[in-house]
Amino acid sequence: MDSPRTILPSETAKRAVLRAAMLLALACLPGCNVIYKTSLHQPDYYYLNPHKNLPAVGKVVLLDMHNDSSYPQISADMTEALFQALQKEQLFSITVVRRTDPSWKSLQLDADAPYTLQQLAAMRKALNCNAVIVGSVTTYQPYPQMIIGLRLKLVDLTDGQLLWALEQIWDTTDKTMEKRVKDYYRDQIHSGFGPLREQLVLVSSLNFIKFVAYEVAQTM
């Protein structure tokens, strides 16, 4: 998935540097080197471990996202949409574990904090998986100016290495959004009434969430 570094459209230098710094902090786990990917039709910054093969990971658990917004339902909706999007990609076996699940609650761990090797081993045993996706909905705003911010990481529980990470904000006022939505409907929906269906992403929270989940899954 290596892609050339490009100049980010509609991004100020200050915002780009901030995103890079946040992803660097997110990636500070044992044995990982940060590589940034950029694309006109995917989230601006994400990390993909060049030394790991995601399909070889096997079983992955998506932990219910933490919610830093003022909208309680958004984390559950975003988690479910991402789960469905990743299932379609068929990269690995994936299940969802909610924060209320006894197997997660028994660990008493912060899903967004770095883990020791002992904690990683405990997670692997309790969740019966080889890797976990953890993270947060960092911001959410509904129509008319819909915004979703995500901070996510996929951690290998066998050695603590970071397999993948993403830090991004989706904003319906972004000038590149229209083209990306068109690509999404052309590649995924394959239905008539294109312009009308495309507009639904920009006015419907449910469709916007599905679009965001699709873009996140594409970075893997």
C-alpha cells in the first residue's frame, strides 16, 4: 500500500503538523516505525506496518469505541459501521466486544492507553484473539455540518507491535468530499439515482457514518 507523498489539498501547514504529531504519539508502541501514507481519496494520515501481513493476523477484536463527543450513541453506531465495513474487506476474522462485555470489563484496562506485555497477554487470553482495534470518536457533529473525528489503532497482542493506526476528521464542508462520495457510490453501491444518493451522505448521519467506515477500512 505504499503511495507517494503528496501535498495535502485544503490543509494548512499547522493542521498537517498537528495530525502528524498526534499520530506519532498514537504509534509509540514497542517495535514500530512510523510511516505516513497520503492519498486524495482516503484519510490523509494513517500508518500501516510494512513488516506485518494483516491477513496473517487471524482473529481480531474490535473494541467498542470510546466517545469523546457529547452524543452518546455515536460511538456504538460508528463501531457497528466499521465492523460491517471490515467484514466486507475480509482481511481477517473480526468480532465486536462492547465495553459492557464481561471479558473486557474483567481486564479493567483503558482502551486508549499503552499496554504492557503482561496486559497484552491478558487481553489475548480474555478476548480470545490475536489483535485488537481500539480507539475513540474524538468529535461528532450532526447535520447541517456533519463532522466525525476518529483515532484508531490495531495492536498485535502477540508482540505489542502497532499494525495500523489512523487519526482523521471527516467534514462535509471539505471540498474533496464530493469527489470521494461519488467514488464511494460508484464503487460500492452500484445503483441508479446517483446524484440523489450521493447527496444523502452529506445530509444523513447514518449514510455519513457508513461512508466514514468505508474509508477507514480502505486504508487497511
